[in-house]
Amino acid sequence: MQRELTTKIRNNPKFAELTSKRTAFGWTLSIVMLVIYYGFILVVGFAPKLLGTPIFGVITLGIPLGAAIIVSAFVLTGIYVRRANSEFDELNRQIIEETK
């Protein structure tokens, strides 16, 4: 019974759609985060004086940029969760309904 159910789900075109959309979206967000992070690391390595530029008193440009990287990770996670809770969960619900 379990094997038949698994085969039925995997042969469902909506399952293929769900996995391809979810994978593509996950990779896109991962690449965005890697570009942000490694872009910052490249600036640290090749233009450290830029990050040491004072912007307000003793606060340098590197501090808000570092904080922005941390915040961007939370924002990208929120974007993924929002799409997962709407589009991906709906596809998942449709797959479950069709396999009953």
C-alpha cells in the first residue's frame, strides 16, 4: 500500500511542479544570499578602507553593512516561508486531495 501511494504521488504532475518550483526558488534565494555574503567578504578583502569610512561619529560603514547582511538572511527566509505557506502548501494540498 505504501509503495503504491508513493508511486501515485511521484507520478502526479503537480508533484513534479511542486518539486521543481520549490527547488528553483530555494536555489535562487541561496544564490542571492551567497552573492550578498561573499560580496561583503570581497569588499573586506579588497577595499577594507571603504568599510572603515566613518558615517556618524565612531560608526563606520562596515557596521550597518554587516547588520544589513544579517537582516537580509531573515528577510530571504521570510520570503521563502511566505511563498511556501501560500503557493507550495496549496500545491501540496491539491496533491494530497488527488491521491485520496
